[in-house]
Amino acid sequence: MRTRTRRLALYGVIVFVAGSALLHMTVGSAVVTLFPSWRYEPLPEQAVSIISLSQMLREQRPPTPTPPPPPPLKIVNKTGMHLAALKYHEIGSTRVKVASVAVHVPARRKSNLIITGPAQPKPDLSRAPTATDAVPQTTPPPAASAAARTDTGGTESDLNGTTVWGDDNPPRIVHLQPLMVAAAPSRPARVQIEIGPAGDVLGVKLLQSSGDASVDEQALEAARKSVFAPATMNGLPVHGTIVVEYPAATTRTT
């Protein structure tokens, strides 16, 4: 009994669905025919575009406003400057020819100068020698006499052995410091003295030793304490050297 009831219920549902569908189709066609505006029309196809987030932010960002141009400058008052015309004199194209002056430096002359004591008088052979003439007594000249002879210069026979540069006057001895020794050495000490343009002693050098170290040291010290006049060339003081022998009174200038 129950099975039959279920079948009838199922058939009833199927008939209801089929009748409902038929009714909807019939009524729908009639409604569309009677009312065309109610007809369903499909929407047109639309293009789909993908917009990224950064693109959306750029599109949403407001554009940067352009700054307005600066206002033109307004000239309130024009002040005119009245400058006086410059006056000038035109110089002609006259060429001045400057004569060139040739300066000739005098060549250095090389001469040998040695100053010694006065020349010994020649013996008179016309008379016979006496007892007093057999042993002549000679006294060595003092240092002051040597300085005086150095100032005046020597004769042509006294020039021997030392080089002199200059064309006027060699160095001169103004005051020669004497050498105090107890006994004369075996040979004189020869000292070369370098004299500057101001007459000061720039340096001393021992050229020949006397054989005694103490005498050599005293000779160098005496040379440092001596006073000299500088050499001159064309009237101007120049550098020069002089050679002095101690304890003999012989000097050589360069």
C-alpha cells in the first residue's frame, strides 16, 4: 500500500513540474509577444583590463602644479649717468732706437809678486877688505818695516813665484802682528791669509811648517790678529790672498 502511495506521489510531482514548465513557456512566449520591451537582451561583451596598484596610485596622484612665472621687474626711476668724454693724445708711431752699450770686462792679468827686504849693496871691489869688513853685521828688519815695504810695493827683481789676480792693487798689510819666539826656528812658517773685500781675515792656512808645532800655532794666531787692506780692481775692493812668512819679513800677495 505504501509503495503505491509513493509512486502516486512521485508521478504527481513529475506531472506538476512538467505542467509548470509548459505553463511558463506558454505564458512567457505570450508575454514576450504582447510586451516586446520585456524581452531579455544579452549584455554586450566588455573588455576586461587589469590595472595594477602602482598604476592606480599614479593615476590618483594629482599633477604637480606649474609655478607661475615671476612678475616682470618694474623700473621705478631711470637715472642717467653723464660721463665726461675721455681726452687722450695720440702718440705717433715713432720708434726710438736705443743704442746698445757693450761692456768689456778687463781681462785678468797674471803676475808674480813677492816682497822681500831691501836689496843688499854690492861690495866695492876697488879697495881691499879690512878687518872690519870681514864680518859684516846684519840685523833682520822688524815687522813694521816689512809692512811699510809691502804698502809701497817691490821692484821688478822682487817678483817671483806667487800668482796675483787683479789689475790695480793687491792686498796690503796695515799692521802685522809680530811673532814672539824664544829661539828662531830652523825655517820660517809660511802662512796664507784670505782677505775679504771689507779687509777682514776670512781664513788662514799653513803652507809651510817651521818644524815646531808651537811656532806654527803662534804664526797662525798672529796672522788672524793682523790688519790688512783689501785688494782693489778698477777702484773697487775685491777678494784676495796674501802669504806671510814668520818670523822672516817676507810676504806674498795674491
